[in-house]
Amino acid sequence: MGGNVVIIEKMENGDLVQIDERDWNTWMIAMLEHANYLLVLDKEYEMVEGRLNVNTGKMEIMVISIR
């Protein structure tokens, strides 16, 4: 059991860019409670917001790049 997760980067100019979408297992989703940062394609991001999009059935996580 798990779900589809979409990671969206909030750019400095306010634009939203989808950077990843994949199925996560239950363990990965549970770890969201303990993590503040994600690595996507070897780039580090801070998680700032999450929502469940009931229209698409996907979890969306908004991140900002750590520079």
C-alpha cells in the first residue's frame, strides 16, 4: 500500500514547477513526519507544505531548493 506523490518546487519568482512524480510505499509516506528535507536527483530541497489532492488522488509536496 502507498500512493502517488508529486513533488513541486516553488521557484524564487513564485512559479511552481513539478520536479518529480512517483509511487511511494507506506514507509516512505510515514517518514514524512520525521523529515524536513528531501533529495531529488541529488539536489536537496526543504519541504514547506503538503496537501492531498482528492481530484487527482495524489499527495502533493511543495519544496524549495536549498542553495
